[in-house]
Amino acid sequence: MATGDYRILQENGSAGWDEKTITAVANKYIGFDGSKNFTTLDGGGGGDTLTTEGALINSATSKTTPVDADQIGLMDSAASNILKKLSWANLKATLKTYFDTLYSTTLSINSQSGTSYTLVIGDSINTLVRCNNASAITLTLPPNSGVSIPVGSVISIEQQGAGIVTVAPGSGVTINTTARKTWGQNAVIQVLKVGTDTWNVINGTI
């Protein structure tokens, strides 16, 4: 070996180590092949592949309940796809912000000023339909074939004006309750979808 050569230890694969110069190792390991594995001039390989990484994850000890300080690896597409870590705390916060936009805990107000209105799919998510007219108002529950409001949806209906609101069934729709009207101005009733085309009216009058 020439004077001044730097040397490193390289595992020889048979429970031992070989002393190599950095130049020798650099000349041997030249890059990655299509399998994301280090290629060598002599056809050998080293390093982790997608298969071995998957096996490592599969053989790792399971954790049932993560805590805020736990970290998850991810590829950062905004930073040339480099590997970064994401804490469980930040993941929860991000998901909460996203799902809060889908499942709001506050009521959305749908104001209607006509004498008739048919529920739409947007009414099925935390909505108060405010009906404001001096004349009687008919609110129609649509058939599922036309507006697929999920079973279990509860929609609030307010009589904002002087006109009494009457809940009416659309084509093929059954309303189990006979008390289907609002009590008076500012009264609120609710409709509950209990089947594909079956509804109940809550707190209504005849």
C-alpha cells in the first residue's frame, strides 16, 4: 500500500473483515441498479432493497397505541423526494384540520324563501334549513334514487316566517310519523332518515 493511503474495514461475508483502501472500495461500489441495490464491478451486491426493507418492517415489533413523540418516515415530494420524519402529534393535528372541514361540528344554514323546497345532498351534513315565507311551505323528502342522503342523517328545519312548514314525502318515500308540521314561527323540527326511503319527523305537530 502506498504511503498515506487511508484504509477502512469491509465485511468479507465469512465472519471476518478485510482491510481495504478507500480507493479500492470506491472502485468496487459504483452505484445503484434498477432494483435500488448497490451494484459492483464483480456482479455482487450490497445494501438494502425494497424487498429487504419490507421484510424489516414486517419483522419489527408491533405497537398498538402510538404516542405523540413517535415518528413515521415519509418521502417529502416538496423537497426532491428526500426521506423525512413526521411525528404522530403532527400527523394527528394535520388530519384533524382536514377532517374538520368534512365533518363540521357547527350547523350550516340553508336559507329558503320560497313556498316549496326539496332536500339536497348538502343538507345531510349538520344543516339547518330555514324556511322564511308568509305563506305555507312544503318541504319534500326526496327518493334515495334521486338524492342519496345517507341513512342516519338528521336534518333540522326551522319555520322562520309566518308560513307553516309541512314535511311531504317524495315519490316512493315513506314517512312513519303523522305529525309533520312546524308549531309556529321560529319553531324547529327535525327529519331523521331511518331507511333507504323511510323517514321520521321529530317534534312535529299535526
